[in-house]
Amino acid sequence: METDMENKKTNPKKKQGKSLTKRIIGWLHLWLGLVSGIIVLTVTLSGTVFVFCDEIIDLCGGSAKYVQVPANTKKMTPEELLTQFHQQVPDRKAFYFDTYKDADRSFRVASATKPPKDKNADKAEKPKKKERGPRGVFAYHYLDPYTGKVMGSTKSYEFFYVVAHIHAQLLAGKFGKTVVGIASIIFFIQLIGGLILWWPKKWNKTTRTTAFKIKSGTKWRRKNYDFHNVFGFYSLLPAVFITITGLIMAYKVLTNLTQQTFGGAVDAHSIAEKYEPKFDPEKKALSYTDFVEKKFKEFPEAKQFRMSIPRNDSATVYHVGIAQFIGLKSLVNGKSIETNKYTGNEIDYPKEVQMHEIIEHMNFDLHVGYWGGMFGKIFTFVIGIICTSLPITGFLIWWGRRNKSPKKNKEIKNIHQHRKDSHHEQLV
């Protein structure tokens, strides 16, 4: 017995640390996180803010969303209201409008500032390569549907347009989209690597407590460590799901694969053109008023109607939405419809084209939390907050370890060694 103890003392077993696999994953987790941290933070934060865009836009509309209903007075037609809008706000061009079934709701116009007029437009110059002009600043204007008076406006539309483009491409076009795509792939790898690092070597009461609970009464460094690991685990599956749906939108190869898998047409837009009516100058298009009345009759439960204003007279397809509520990118209990401008009827696209639209909208709704109403938004918002915090808490873990006092580390090691030696001496 004594000899055995002496042998153990002179030839102690090596301390069992992390496996080689976990050390490699830990190294990758650290440096991939440091490299992509700022991008991931920007993308997740902007995406989280966008979740409640509809509620914030409505809040910004304030009292202008409602009007006093005059007695024995009919609402003006959309055509009349749009004319009134352009007369009162001549520097803007409307591109869609919202009208409501409720008598006390105002008429809403989405518009953009007109691009500045080219001073040399009338001069004889050599034709230049066609360039895309500025898009203008987006805004919503609210009009009294009985008088046509502009009651208020909000540029919250512009704010969320910018937020969405920060999220998708960092406001840097194709290059930004590529950077976001790479950062999203890295974040996906980080999530999987984080799960492997989180997974305890052995499951017992202590490891279960450490893995699933935040220890109380600890200093900020330990608290930060627990936040990173515990909340990171709880948000893992939805975070992976949100990342995958984002990658599907970011990469065409994944978009096409998703469409093919679920029965959608990859070249849906080119197929759709074959089924759309041809422009006929002798045919008269239905008025906006006709469209409003027709769709409210077809969908009696709907409360809101939206129509995109065609850019030119040669357009033969009008995009309309009819639902209980239509937001910036959401539609509740209703339908988005491509209609024939001469008849007002929905265009009968083949099944694979219809599936393309269904899959595209469903993927977007899953990504931003519109799948479950208010619950889905709150759930996605909370996951977004956690994902936004992961680069921060991860950086603080690295920074804290990097700046630990060498003297303190040596003292801790000496204490552990002293306890180990004392334990062996007691056994001897």
C-alpha cells in the first residue's frame, strides 16, 4: 500500500484537460469570433430592431392615422387623394397607397423624394451610358380621406429601409452582401462550435447546474461567462434556424435549392411574364377605385387595401394586397395578389410560380418572426438580443483571460498543487 502510494506520488498521472478536438474548436471559436464579431454584432442588432418595424411605424404616425368622420360625406377616391397629395407635396412621388375600410382611418401614401433635375438635360450632348438615379428618401404621409388635406408624415419608413440594408449588406452593395454572407456562415460555425465547447465531459449534478443555470453571487467575470454559455445554449436552435433562413436569402444557390426542394420554380419571373396580359392602348384599365371596391367585396373580412402605383402606362400587372393588416413587409389574414389591370382579376400563374412566391414569403416570415404573430415577434426579438450579446460577452471573456494577473494565476496554481500534495500525504 505504502509502495503504491509512493509510486503514485513520484509518477502522478497527467491532469486530464480538454481533448485535442475541443482545444482546436476552442481556438477556432475564439479567433473566428474576434474576426467576425463587429459584423455579427451589426447584423444581429439591425435585424433585431427590424422585428418591430410595423409597430414603431404606427407609433410614429400618431394621431394622423385617424380623422374626425364628417356627417353625410363620402370618402374621396384614391385618384383624387393622390392628386391632392402631389399638389401639397410636389417634391415627392408616390409609389403605393393604403386605404382602410374603417371610416375614421386616414389615407396613407408611401413616397420618395424626386431625383434632382439634370441641368444639362436639354443640351445636345453625346449619349452617355444609362445610370441608375438616386432612389430618394422614403416617407409615409397621412391624408384626410374626406378633404384630401395632409395631416402628418413620418420618415420611419426611411429609417427601417436603412436598417434592413445594414442588416443585408452593411449599406455597401454587393461587397457588403458578400461580407454579411461570410460573417453569417462564420456565425453558424460559431454556434455549432459553441455547443461542442458547452457540452460537459461528464453529466452529473454539478455539470447540469453549471450548464443550465447562471450561478448567483459571483463576480462580473463569472457572471459574463455564464451569460455567454447558458444563454448561448438556450438560443442555439432558433439562432441556427434564423441564420439558415438568412443564408437562403443571401445566396442564390441556396435560394434555388430551397425552391426546387419545395416545388417552386427557380425562374419564376420569366415564366410569369408569359401569363401576364399584353399592353393594349385601346383597352381601358380599371380605376384604383374599382380595384378597392372589387377586392373589399371579394375579401369582406379585410380592413386594409394596398396598391402599388405603376411606373408607366404600359404596365399591365397591378400588385395589390388585401388583409386585416398590411405592414412594411408583413401581411396578416389576407393575400398579396398580382392582378390584370384591365379586369381586376388575379392572374392565373402556374402552380410552380405560385409556390415560388409562397416559399419566398414564408422564408422571410420565418427569418423575421412574422410566423407567429406577436408571440413570434417577441420570441425572435429576444433571440436577436441574445445573439447580439454573444460577440460582446465572448470578447469580454477573452479580454478578461488575457488581462489576468500572472502573479494571481501562479498563486492559484500553487494552492491547487499544495492541496494535491497534502491529499497524497494523507493517503500515505
